[in-house]
Amino acid sequence: MNQTIEIIGAIVTLIGSLFLFLGALGLIRMPDVYNRIQAGTKATTLGTMLSLLGIGLIHLDWYGKIIVLIIFVLVSNPISSHVLAGAAHYIGIPLTRRTVIDKLSDKPMIRVQKENSNSETVLTDEKTGK
Amino acid sequence: MRIKNTIVGFFLLLATWFLLNGKYDIVTLGIGILISLFISLIFCNKCEIFSEMNFSPKAILYFIVYVFVFLTELVKSNFDVARRVLTPSLPINPGIVEVETKLKSKLGRMILANSITLTPGTLTVKIENDKLFIHWINVVNTDIENATKDIAAKFEKYLKVIYG
């Protein structure tokens, strides 16, 4: 019985590390910083959660600590990547050339006027753009 | 609503204490209650985080449903990232779009932004009042109404009941 739970825990940890590997691969393959953060955040969150869960299954008496750790990772991981992405955009790191739209930059006003779009888009950009 | 803040903070601290300790004897219980009460009385008076939360039965039910919706989205997003990373042509169509939220409370907005970051292909870059700027790895709709419907609506209907 104990052996079975340990094997299940090992398999769960293995799946978690697989997701972590995919996240690392995403960091290398993605073209710009924002897409890299995307790949990094999602894969590392689930990967870390599964790895910790597997360790919790192997050492059953650590379960409380594992739950606390999972909640902390779940709350803090998205916040850190949100701050990183915001800071990257603030200091003007360019988006990749495949980008279709950037509502956050200061330029959309000009682009909208050039494209002769409807007035509604211009209005929303005036409201948000400083 | 200060007393509500203190009570919620107290129980959160106590739960964390028990999870970290892993023991349930009388000494641990006493020390835990004492420390939690002390910290929550000092610090939870000034913060306003928990005063916006609802604790009606409906809100608790919605919270449980929300956790399951969130976990499904998290797993889905991981398979989405895996598919995109492993495809040789790298099928992305990225862009930053704008989303409007109806949530008023700060904690609700924070949880909405966190959920959006962990759902398939979206990343919250900036929050300005009720506007969220979201980096979307596969842009489908660029206008604000449809983007809101695609990205935020599935979480908003639960969070609106929980946080108001």
C-alpha cells in the first residue's frame, strides 16, 4: 500500500517536471519577452504544483506545508510575472514583429487615425492614453 | 467592518499555523490562537482587504465552483502552451488588448488579474482603474467588448458574487 502511494507520487512529480521542461523550452523558443513570460508563468505554476504534490504523496506527514507552499506559489507566481511584464513594457522593450495590436503603447492614436477607423476606438484610446 | 477583517485574518493565520505545524495537540492550539489573535488585532485593523468579501452560502458555493473552473483553465492553459511550444512553426499571433472589468473591490480585481494570467494564452500587463491591458498570445478580437467576453467573462460572473 505504502509502496503504491510512493510510486503514484513519483509519477506525479515526473509529470510536473515534464511541464517545467516544456516551460524551459518555451523560454528558448518564444520570440519576445512577453511571450516568454507567458510560457514561463503557466508551465512553472502547474509544474511546481504537481512536483510539490508528488513530494507530498511520498512524504505524507509534510502535507500541510505542501498545501501552504502550493497556495503561495499560486498567488505569487502570476503577480511576479505581471510586474515583470508591466516593467518591460514601461521601459519600452519592443514586442515581436508578429504582433498584431498594442493598445497599451502611446502610438495607437496615430495608427487609428491613419487607418480611418470608427470614432469609438479613438474615444477609448483618448480616455486611457495619457 | 473592522471586526470582520480581524476575524477573517485570525482564522486565516490559524489555518496557516496548523498546516505548517502538522500537530493538533492542546499546546499547539493554545500557542496558535494566542499568536493569531495578537497579529490579527495589531495588523488587520488597518487593512481593508477582507471587508469586501461576501460570506453568504451562495458566495461560498460560487467560490468552490470558481476554484474548479480555475484549475481546469490552468491545466488547459498548460496543454495550450505545450502545443504551441512543440509545434515547429510556433503558431502565435500575439498582441496587447484592452479589457474592461465590472469588479469594484481591489482584492477581486487582483484575483481576476491572477486568473487571467493563468488561463490559456493571456497575461495581464497592466491594470488602470477598471481597464486591464492583456497580452494575448492568439488575438481573436481586438475591440473591447468581445475581448472582455472572451477573456474575463468566465471568471467575472463568479468573482462578482464573491467580492461584489
